[in-house]
Amino acid sequence: MIWIGRAIVWAVLLLIGYRGVLAIVDDESARGSSPPAAPAAPVVRGAATFPDLLAEAYALQFGSAYLNFSPATAATRSEELAHFLPSAGQLGWNGAGTQHLLSEQVAGISVTGGKTAVVTLLASVDGGRLMELGVPVYASAGKLSVAGPPALLPAPALAAVPASTASPDQSAEAALSSQLPAFFQAYASGDPTTLARFAAPGAHITGLNGTVTFDGIDAVFAPAGGPTRSVAVTVTWELPAGASRSKKVAAAPAALEMGYQLTVIRQGSSWDVRSIGALDQPQSPGPP
């Protein structure tokens, strides 16, 4: 029995040793067959980006100097242009004629390289004439310069706005035409109590706080649909009268016709206003 027990113990020890050696061999084989781990990718610092916002502001300042010219201010113009291009002189202007810049805005920017870009300005000059001006800008080490003469580009063409194809709901238009004058009177004054009477549940409408006076509704367009509609309303506002040069003659107040888009919800025979804003799509308002 003693010899049998010793044999069993030795057998167990040999089995454990065999399993251990086999596990070590398998692990080394697996390591040898798997591909080596890829080295960590080096961290590359990103290249400095073109200062587009600064270039846009810079081009605006250049446009103000470039698009204004008159023989009487030629010397001043040359000095102003020298801040953008030292050797500019008059930058191609022959010294004749007069032009006044009325307004300008950045229409876009095209970055053509790490240090170069073209800023497009949309400008209005004498007579309200629109033009686009392409200004080449060079940037380096935090410094900017106009890289050369600008280019006159065509102004945006006038788009033909399509007419609305929605069918009008004359019954809704009649109801709204009788209800909305009181709403717009409250909207002009900004009276929160009166506005709340016309507001749909959960709506928060802020008025104009007396900056204008309601003059009338010129048109209402309500498309056919369900209890919630998006309607177009044309309203005439009367602006505060300007100061009169003569105490005997009062200045006539100015009036402006403006368009609004309202989201309204039917509540019985009336309509509650959920929101009010500018028109965002073609409409076909009809008479009130």
C-alpha cells in the first residue's frame, strides 16, 4: 500500500510538471508567431493655421481706404494704403473721379496656403451700387500685408423668389384679420398682460416696448391645414416722428411695411399665437 501511494504521488507530481512545461512552451510559441507591437506614433505638432478672422478684419480696413477716393484727398488715401502695402502709392487709381464707400462686409475667405488667402468683401458705393472685391492677404509670423492689387468681382445676382403654391384658407384669414390688429397693438407696446391673452399655452412673446406704433395690417396669408398653421402677416408700423426744424410744422412720422411669420393654434373660433418672427419662406399674403 505504501508503494502504491508513493507511485500515485509521483504520478501527480510528474503530471503537474508536464503541464507547467507545456504551458511555458505554448506561451513562447504564441509570442513568436504574433507580430511585434507597432511603436507609438510620434506626436507631431500641427502647423500654424492661417489667421482667417484677423485677415478678414484687415481686409475690411483696407477696403475702407481703397474704395474711397477723391482728388481732394489723394494724398491721404496714399498714406492710408501704405499701411497695407508700403509701395502701393494710389494702387492703380489714376487720380480722377470720386467714389464714396457706403458700407462693406466680409462675404467669405478662401485660404490658398499656409500664408496666403483671398478675402472677399461685399461693398456698397455711391448710388447703392453693389460690388465684390477680392483682397489677397499674406500672413507671416503674426504680421499681415495686402499681397497685391485687389480684384473687382461681380456682385450676387438677384434671385427670383418662387411664389407659394399653398392654397389659402379664406375662413382662417378672415378670423385672423379681425383678431391680429389687437395682438399687434400689444406687440408694439410690449404690454405683457395683453400679449398673454393672445399667446398659446407655454408661449413667451416679447413685444417691441413702444419703439413703433401699430398702423394697420396690410395682408394675411393662412394656408389650409390643421389646427396649427404657419401664417404670413404684413404689418405697417409708424415710427417715432423726427425732430422738426420748425416749431410750427411737426415732422410727419415715417411708416414701414414689414412681414412676419406667425405660428398659430386654433382654439375654438379664435387663434392663439405660439411664436412670431421674420418670414423664412416665400409667402403669398392676400388682402386682410
